[in-house]
Amino acid sequence: IGVPKLCRNLTVLLLGPRHVATQFVEWYGGCKMTNAALGTEACFTLVRSAPAPRLVQGQQALAAAGHVADVATSVPAMQDRFCVEEVVASEMRFAQVDFIHPPIIEGM
């Protein structure tokens, strides 16, 4: 029995301070995120498991985001502030979940 691709993965929007969301993603996946040092702190970041680490921004990120790109393109301010970070996770459970990581919000 085949499972449709959209049923295999959940997409979870993380809310709260960015550093807490980063710690959660790193704990959940047994991985290390790199985007904090690359100037993408102001971006909404789709974080997912992949065989090799990669960070893409702009139109490449929207093309790589799959079904999440529909949401990103429907919110004008989000289009310019969206990136995809693929991380190598040591936890198999991370392959089943994609996270949308929040940008830095003033005062948080």
C-alpha cells in the first residue's frame, strides 16, 4: 500500500523565541543548525532532514520548499524572508517532520 507523499511528513510551525526553537530542532533531530551564523535570523526557515547539509534562500528556497511555498508566496512579506535549511539528523524521527522555524522577533 502506497502512502501519498503529503501524508508522510508533518509540517510544524514553531512559535516562541528563535533560540528556543533552534534548541528544540537540534534536540529533536540530533543535529546542528547552521543558519544562525549566516545572516538568516530574520527569515522564516523550513528545516528538514536531508543526506547532506544545505541552506538556500530567495527563489531557490521557494522552489525547494514544496507545498510550504504556497503559504510563503501568499504572504508578501514572507517571500523575501524565507529560506530552507536541510540538516543531517541522527534521529530517524526527524525524517517524518519538517519544522518552520521563526525569525528573530524584537523583544523575544
